[in-house]
Amino acid sequence: MTDKSIYTRRKLLASLGGAATIAIAGCANNDQPAETTSTSTTTEPQTATTDSVATVDEQGATSMQQETLEAELAELPTNDLTGEEMAGLKFMREEEKLAHDLYTELESEFGYRVFENIAASEQTHTDAVALLLKKYDISDPVTGERGTFSNEDLQSLYDNLLKAGIESAEAALKVGAEVEEVDIVDIQKRAEATDEEAITLVYDNLIRGSRNHLRAFVRVLEREGGNYSPQHLSQSEYDDIISSSIEQGSGNRQGSGNSGT
């Protein structure tokens, strides 16, 4: 792992203590979060077209369409990768799994629909990176067991994030927002280190999803009376994301979005 990635991990871990001590305003006498009070079982509509690599629901949960993505990847060249590119794919495979596993646990603890929806999206994200590992014949670090990681730094990060997130509903939502910040930073760094079209296609969609998910967590947090300050993005980068609308994008390689924020 690079010095910058190690610094990002250490900064995240250092920030968790404060986030875990804050209680949500207005939830002290109500175990049921406002996010889950609706009795409607209607599935939120997907807004992307059927030939898109990614779809986005009304809340911002951004899911990769595996069959469409696999077909797109099959049409792209499979060139030799650098060690940095291969390590980046293995790392992102587990980091996206970390988000899925963490949100699944936090949804079970607090019942917020935002965790359930985004956890489902994160599963499609880690599966998308798995398709790249298969395409480039790279060993898969994922064991399949929830909450376990081959990368020791990610294992430590997961354990500490879960410990912090279960302290309160607000701490959980802040952990969700911070995970998405870290995802944006990590994907951006790895996107800048490759010009391989297949990898760029996936990274472009993953980072769009992370921006959408950051918006979703902050929106729920603020609705519940909390607030969030960026921990890893600059204030201007964060403000640009939060002040803009949910990103749809074409999702395919002919019209994929820019990896930058």
C-alpha cells in the first residue's frame, strides 16, 4: 500500500472516536428511524436505460448491471497490466466488499433503508471488480465470509468502523459518509494510474456511485438533525458533490462520466 493510502486509513481510524459519541437529535425516544417508517413496499424505479452499465434509484443507490458490464468488458482489449494496476484491482475488490459488509451490519443494527439499499449496490460494485480480476486472470482476495479480508489494513479498518458505527445511529450514518469519501479518494488515485479502458470503465462508474452514496448518507444524516464535515476530501470538493444532483450518467463506455469530482 502506498504512503498516501496508509495516511488515508490512519486518518480515518483517528477520526472514528469522535463520531461514535454523538447521538442523533430527536431519536432518543424513538427506536424506529424515520427512514423506515414508510409501510410502502414499492420498489424505487431505476432511472438508467436498460443498456447502461449502471442504474441509479431515486435515493441515489447506484448499482452495476453485471450482464451488461460483462458484455462491455468482453469487447475491450485485455492488455498486460502493471503491478500497480493489479494491486489496485485487488484492493478495490475488498474495499467495495468492506462497504457492503459494513452497511449490512449497520442496517441490521439501526434499520435505516439507506444502508440496505446501498449495501445491495456495493455488492454489485465488488462483483464488478471481480469481473476485472477474471478478465485479467488475477487471483481473487475475497474469501466470501462477511467481515473478513485478506488485506490486513482493510481488516483493521472494518473492525474499527463497525465498532464506531454501532455506537449510535448518527455515528453509523457518519461512518457511511466517511467510507464513501475514502472510496472516492482511493478510486480516483487508482483511476489516475491506469489507461486501460476496461478498468477505466469500471472505475468511472464506481466513483460516480460513491458520490451518489455520499449524497445519500449526508441527506439522511441532516434530516435526522446531524451534520457532517469532510474528513478526506477538500471542503470545495465535498461542497461540489453535496450541492449537485444525483448523477445518472449513461454508464457505458461511449458516454461514461469523468472520474474526477
